[in-house]
Amino acid sequence: MRDLSAETRIGLEALGLRIGRNGGTLLDVPRLVFDGPGPTLILGPNGAGKSLLLRCLHGLIKPDAGQVRQDGAPLGPAQKARQAMVFQQPVLLRRSVAGNLDFVLRRRGMVRATRKDRIAALLAEGGLSDKARQSARSLSGGEAQRLAILRALATEPDILFLDEPTSALDPAATLAIERMVLRASAQGVRIVMVSHDIGQARRLAADAAMMQGGRVVEHGPASEVLETPKSEAARRYLAGGLIL
Amino acid sequence: MLLILQGDAELWAIVLLSLRVSLMAVLISAVIGMPLGAALAVSRFPGRRGVIVLVNALMGLPPVVVGLLVYLMLSRSGPLGVLQLLYTPTAMIIAQVVLVTPIVAALTRQVIEMLAEEYSEQLRSLGVSRLASVPTLLWDARLALVTALLAGFGRAIAEVGAVIIVGGNINHVTRVMTTTIALETSRGNLALALALGAILIGIAVAVNALVSAVSLRAEHEGLTHA
Amino acid sequence: MVGIRIRTLLMALGLMAGGAQAEEAYIVLQSTTSTQNSGLLDHILPGFEAETGIDVRVVAVGTGQAIRNARNGDGDVLLVHAREAEEKFVADGWGVERFDVMYNDFVLVGPKSDPAKVGGGTDIVAALKAIAQATAPFVSRGDDSGTHKAELRQWKEADIDVAAASGGWYRETGSGMGATLNVASGMEAYVLTDRATWIAFGNKGNLEILVEGDPRLFNQYGVILVNPEKHPGVRAAAGQRFIDWLLGEVGQGAIASFRLDGQQLFFPNAR
């Protein structure tokens, strides 16, 4: 198992990230550092650039300018291999529940017997043991997202990105996902999660970043950003969010 | 008339040869056409659009033209005449492969391109490169690909223009269902030709039913392979 | 691209099919639809195959196509009925020698209603003139076959330019005898056919024989061994054996014994 002390957590840093299109700015992040001990939540209204930032950090989108550094090194294949991502709409392979996990483990070069044990352990963790042989495409929304998280965790990432994983789920399913996220965080995985659910941010976040118009308007300990926001944008968003 | 057909060993030999030739052709077309179509779906290169248009157009190759081209290749005075393949089942398989491969490749390209779009970010997130994703995509699209193969099989088994030229409709050697139907029609034995046509349609229906049953069952069992 | 693909395939397929083939004793006989559709070849070939162990693989197409296929080396023996074309084939060196095998005859078939009033006649030229006069529908093979060539000779003799009437009352199917008979049966037209195919034909509909017995309707079949000097792949020994058998007592007897509806269809006349 991993060393659970916060100091060993891999740091992530974005420097001068910029993405523009048709003269407008979609993303403009001069400097953003994630090195705290707990989950990071990225908040903001639709179109603020949250998902775009997440994809840049994960290397799915190459920014027009700037770079991402992980543990001091620029983002390359070795760094990306230490990351995993869970999408808003889980993309499950057209295989069994177990087959989706097996796909990842096999890629990691595990032998069959080891894979089998690992799959059983993962399924137990996600409460999907009784669905192992079922088609992944027949899972409910909550089960599907749990499987997507399990599959991401099967790669044993240092950093786990989650892009609004609970936006389409009911409270019970959301709770199950949040528990898995917290457990992963407790095991030393750096969590970077996009959400527009302020309640979720209060439940999970150690630190929070507020985005607006492609910029990070505020980033700091969750208690400060969520309770005593400094920026006007954050105040307005939180006020709107509270009404909802 | 059906009674005559039932006990006729010669007729069943013809039906079996038809199946053998067309199944073999579809198998070879699958081995060539599926990776080709999948590669076309995931790769990006200049002129890709043009290649796709070409492959789609080749789906409509006239069998007679294919038959003539394959004849010219395999004829003793043709470039591959020394192989002595003309008027053999192998020649018929070759002609059908030429007919079916574009169908398999074009349909595979369509299916895989749609699936690749859906899987794109997830697979890249897992560190799977475009080209390396081909086997995964082919496997996950297997049900749709079976349908593509079925379309190819339908084309192969029902086709007469190419096989009659390169096979020669030789009794006991290259006589298949469609060429027998053509022969019996030209003999004016319309009833027998119709009966053979009914068998041909029956086979098409049976194969479709089989595939649909298999895919239903696969869906039901969750397509496990872990 | 397609060419490369075929080539690659052939490497694999050639290996599969090649070995098995070399051991088999067989010849490819390029012949005409009339010999196959009538059932003659099905009647006589088993005798030869039993006697020699040589399998005869028949490719039945029009005489014109049969000759072209043989010229490409895609056959070992040619059995057709178009004397001029056959003699040219040998003269050009594609064939070794031509032998008479048998004959049958052509008949003019037409609808029972007989709009040109040619029924019962024995003069083919007069009948064709009457059909042209009446502009009654006439269906032609139009495929450069032996029957087609024989038909065109009669039109020439009648001094009628059928090319001018093509698409009008004169219809060219460009197909085999059987397919052409199906067309004639469907549109109740006149058609010139060899007697063998006609008797064996199962879809006569409203058609019947109207003119027969004219010496000009004589239909001679010849057999030729494809020249192994032009095409080394020709199975000359087996092909020659077949020709010898066909021209010999047993082959000629087999031809004479072929009956359909109690009628003899082919008359052996090898010298």
C-alpha cells in the first residue's frame, strides 16, 4: 500500500495555460498549484472552462501556450501514466463489468491469476461484486459511474481527475461516489474534481478553485473560498448556488 | 417437387459448395477488410476522405466486371495463369473476396469511426494510442461487425455474374446455387430454378436468424471474456 | 490496390488449391450451351470418365466465347459448332486439328398464332422473308454463338438487313439459347434454335416448331485440341484421349444413343 502521509502526494502545477478560439479566450490560467493534502474541487458556472482546464491538466487537450508540471516534471507519457480520469458520462467498454476492469489490468501486464484477485477486490470496493459478469452497458447510472471510478483506480494513479461525475445522479448514488472519492483520497491519491454542486464541495473539498470566463478567480482552502469568498464572482456564484 | 429436392445428394453438394465458397470468401474479406476499415476509421492522413469515398464506391462493384477482371488475371494467358486457378472454387473465392472486402471495409469504417468517437477521450486517458485502439474497437464493435459480415455474405452467396465467369459453372466442381439457377432457367426448368431460389432465400433467413439469436444471447450473458 | 490484394491472396490460396489439383486427372472442355442444356454431355461423359478416370470439366458458353476462352489457353478441348470460326482457330495456330463429331439441325420456332404464316414450311429463307415482311417479332441470340452465326447466314441469304430492324421487330438478347428461348416464349416471338435445346427446353409456352428440314439448317459440331505449343499448360495427352474416344466407336455410339422424349437429337458423323 501507499504511504498515507500528505507530504508524499504528487504535486500538480499549471503555468501560463492559454487556449483561445476565434479571438476569444477559453482558458487563461497564469499559475495554479495543487499541492495540498486533500481533494481539490473546481467550481464555477457552465462555460467557465472547468472541464477544459481538467483536460489540459490530464493532457487530453494541448494548450495553445503554457505547460503542466507534475512533481516538477513536464507532462509526458510517464507522467500521464500516473494520472486517471473519470468523465461526466461514463464511457464503458462493451464488455462485462469485470471485463472493463480486466482491460486496464491486462494493459498493465498483470498475469491472469493476479488480475482475477484484483478485479474481485475492486468490485467489492465498489459494491459491484454481484454484477461482475453482467454487461457493463446494462448498469444503472450510479453503478456505471462507480465502475468508471473503479476502472480509473485500477490503474493505481497518483492523480485522479473527475469531471462532474455525479451531475446526473440521485442523492444516494452521489453519496456512494463521494465515499469512493474520499476513500481514494485517504489512500494518497490526489483528487482534482470539477463540480457545480456547492454542497458537494463543502462535503469533499480540502481546497477549492473558483473559475469564471476561463480564469481561476480564486483558489485557497475550501473554508475560505466557500464561506468567505474574496472575489465578487465567487460571491455571486455561491449566492446563486445557495438559492438552488 | 420439394420431395425431389429433399433426397438429392447432388443438390446438397451444390448447396454445400455455395456455402463453402461464400463463407471462405467472407472469412478472408473479414481478415483483410476489418483491420483496413478500422485503420481507415482511426487514422488521419491527407487524402483520407478520398480513400473513404473510393472504398464506399467499391461496395457497388458490378460482379460481372469483377468476374471479368479476375478471369483476365487467372486466365492461362493472364499474369497469374501459371497458378492454374481458373475454373476452380479458389477462383470463385477470389472473385467474391474482391466483391465483399470493400463492403466489410466500408461498413467497418463506419461502425468503428462512431465507436472511436465515443471511446476517444477514455482510451487516450488510459494511454491507448489511436492505432493501438484498433483491436479494442474491433472487439467492442463485434456485434455491429457481425452484421457487416452478414451483408458481405449476402452479397457473396447471391452473386452469379462473377462466379459464373471465373468458375465456369462446371458440374461437380464449380457449380453453386446461383449458377445452377441460371443454368436451370436457361434450360427452361423454371420450377426447379425457383425451388433452388427458395433454398437460397431460406439459407439467408436461417443465417440471419442464427446471428440474431447469437447476438441476443451474447447481450444477455453480458459478453464476458474476463 | 485491388491488384495487390488479389496477388497477396493468391499466394495463400494458390498454395491451398495448387497441391490438390496437380494430382487430379481432368481436362477442361470449352463447349456450347446446346450440348449442355440438351443433356447430351451429361449422357456421354460418364462413360468416358469411367473408362479413363479422366474428369471432363465442361464450361458451357456461346461458341464465340468458348473459342476466345480456348485461345486464352483456358481449356484443353473445344467442342463447338461454327465451322468457319473453328477452321480459322486452327489456321491461326490456336488449335491442333479440327474433326467433325456430329450434327443436329436448327429449327424455326414461333407462336402457334403464327402471324407471318410460315408454319409447315421447309424453306427457311422464305420464312424469314415472310417474318420481315410482317414485321413479326423475332428474337436473336445476338451473342456471336454458332447458332447466331447460322441465323445471320440465313438472313443474308434472304437479303434482309436485320441490323436496321434491331430494337424494332428484331430483338437481340445477347444471351445463351435457353435465355433467348425464355424471351421468345415470353413475348411470343419467332426464334431460330438448335433442335436439341428446343426439345429439352421446359418453358415452351405457346411456341412450337414451324419450319424444319431445310438442308441449310444443318448444324455441324467440330472438336479441336487446343495447341500445346501455344499454351504449354494444355493437358494435351488427356485432351487427345478424349478426342480419340469421342471420334471412336464408343463415343459415337454414346452420342447416337442419347434420346430425349424418344427422339435422337445428335447424329454422329466422325470420319
